[in-house]
Amino acid sequence: MTTLLSHEWIAPTGGSENVFEQMSIAIPDADRFCLWNDDPARFPSTSESFLARTPLRRRKELALPLMSRAVRSVDLSGYTRVVSSSHAFGHHLASKAASRGIDSFAYIHSPARYLWAPEHDARGQSRSVRAAAKLLRPFDASKTSASVRYAANSEFVKQRVRRAWGVEAEVLHPPIAVSEIRETLTWRLPAAETAVLKTVPESFILGASRLVDYKRIDLVIKLAHAIGLPAVVVGSGPDEARLRAYASEIGADVRFLGRVSDRLLYELYRLTELFAFLAVEDFGIMPLEAVAAGAPVLVNSEGGASEAVLPTGAGLAVEIQDFQALRAAAESAIALKGLAKTSSVDRYSNERFRQRFLEWVTPAR
């Protein structure tokens, strides 16, 4: 089969990029397309849309009205299979392909959160996006097709797909770099990262993500302070100044490490008393990475993270609105350290994902 793999914008980091990378490994001779590519070293030979040549690649909210057009402008001549990786309008290409009799698949990280779940995405709360959403939601829903085979990255997203578009999807959980994490943990840390590690307390609660409001790192800081443990925060973003001020205000002991290498992050997973991941996420790759590295985890019961974490036996889920319940759950989760088997995440490995992905995109004849 002659295959086209498509994605929206490619960023240097991100769970959807990990999925697209594993899709590319599974079908190595496929062509690739994206709106714009900010990681050409990782994704070479990937064609870009006309938006890549405009300043709109740096202003996603302004590019929204043009994204569908950019995606649907792809020349599909000669392709017998199209697979769209979509967290905004990528699935529109799958519908276009299906209308031409091409085997079409759409892997849905989520219907565009800023349109369909703005309560979980600050981008959806901006004035410009709210105004555009009134027109874009019905348009987005119209670009689905009964001839496309849809997969959602979690049961949580499957339900959102049903509510937003009225279509059914099967669940295909994203890949976790399980074997890579285990191998990496045997490597020696570089001297510079060893020095960073020496600044980290012996016992701590870990929070890691982009530092934006909805990730709820402030709640991780509050939780660690209430339990009497320092917090270590990994990541960077526009919320950092507010988080530092909040930590100072409540007298919390917090070490902000900024962005770190995968190797150092995995080491922090291994050492932490608890990895607290309290955002409402569509799936949540990082909690499973933490389990693979040996950490107990605490996740928000709302969202997709709990459906993968709870079966591992290495973590707990809790409603975060009740802080006393949150604290009690954290203390119970800390007690799991060393008890759960890291092999409990093997079902989510990159290798297993590629196998299931190929089964999904290989139509029965």
C-alpha cells in the first residue's frame, strides 16, 4: 500500500509527536505531511503546508480558521491509504481521502480541546477562539465520515468524540517508551546532570509538565507542603512566575529544575516518593513513564489518566476538588513505592503500540 501519514504541527516535545513517530516507524516507507515542522531532525523528509511559510505557524489561535483548508489541500494522488494523527483538524484529511475511495484512518488524540472542551484548555477561553468556535464546531463535525475508521487514545476521548461528532471510535492507547526507559536508567548520568541531582532532596514529590495553569502544578506544590515533603518541579512555561510566587506565599520547599533531559527525568521518576499528575488529561503518558521507572503515581480521576494507571496497581486516582481526600490518597499512593511491578506497563510499550496500530490500519480484504 502507498501510505500517507499526516499530523498537525510538529513540536519538539509532546505526546502526539511520540505517537506520530511510532506510526512512522511502523510504516517506514510512508510519506509524511504536517502543517509545519519544528523538529526536522526527528521528522526529516516531512512535507509542510503553506502555513509553514507564514508567521501564523507561531500564532496557532490565528491560524485556526486556515488549518482545515491547509490539511485538505494535500494532493492525494497515488495514495491507497491515509492515516491522520489529529488533535485539531487533521481528521479532515481522512474524510477527504475516504470520499475518494482511499482506505482512511483517523487517530484522535482529542477533538480540538479549545473548541470542544475549552474548560480544559486555556486556549479555548481566549476571546478570538471563543468567537471562532461558534462557526468552527459545526464545520468540524461536518468533516467526519462513516467511511473513516476512527481510533481514540483513551476511553475518555472516545466519549468526547461521540459527543462532539456523533461517530464511534475504538480505543488505541498511545505508546510508552517502556524498554527505552529501562535501558536509559542503566546509563551513567553526565557530570552536569549529576550535579543537578545533588541539589534534589533525598525524599520529594515530583511534578512534571509544561508550566501552564491547567496542569495544576500549584496543587502538587500545595500537596507536597501539606504532607511535609519538598516538591521538585520539572518543566518550563508561562506559569512559572506564578508558581514560584505561590510557593513563596505558602512557605513551600520547591526546587524548580526547568526542562531536563529524558535521562534525568527518568532518574527523578525512580527516586521520587510520588509522581503527582493532577491535570485533566486526555490520556497521560507521563504517569505510565513514571510507573515504568518505578514510581508510585497519583492521578486525577477525571480524564484519561486513571484508565491506564489503575490497572497497573502502581497508582491511585482521586477527585482533586476535595483536598483532604487528595492528601489521604497521596499518602496511600506513597505507600505503594517498591510494591508495584514495573512490568505492569508492558502492554503500553512502543513495540505493542506498533503491533496494534498495524492491525488497525490493515483493512480486511
